[in-house]
Amino acid sequence: MILVHRLRGEPLFVNADLIESIEATPDTVLTLVDGRRVFVDDAPDVVVERIVAFRASLLVAADDLRSGVPTLSIVRDEEL
């Protein structure tokens, strides 16, 4: 899940795996795989950065589970 903000500023978590496309129209529109559209205040490049960070965190978590070594991670304020 990634954090985005609706146009009125309310936070919204979106399943990054369900995003089919991201457009700037000039509002940012997330089109989900089921055709639903979500208008958000976050710029498309910010949404993409969050998706990349989310997927990277999954890879790190999977690697940690595989190695059995607990680790600490940094959570940035903008991700909350």
C-alpha cells in the first residue's frame, strides 16, 4: 500500500499492485485495474517514487525473512 492524498488533502492508502496507469490531467489520476479512477493531489513522479520505495521495502523484508536476521528500517515522515 502507498500513501496518497485526495484533492481535499485526506490521506488515502492505495494498493500499488492495482494501479494500471498514472496520468497528470493536470490533477493526478490513478486508474486501477478494475477501471476505477482515483484523483489525488500528489504528483505522478511522487506516486511512482512511493511505489518503487514500497516494492523495494518488500524485497528487503523478504530478504530479511529468508536470512532470519532482524533489521531496523527508516520510515520517512512523508511516508506516514
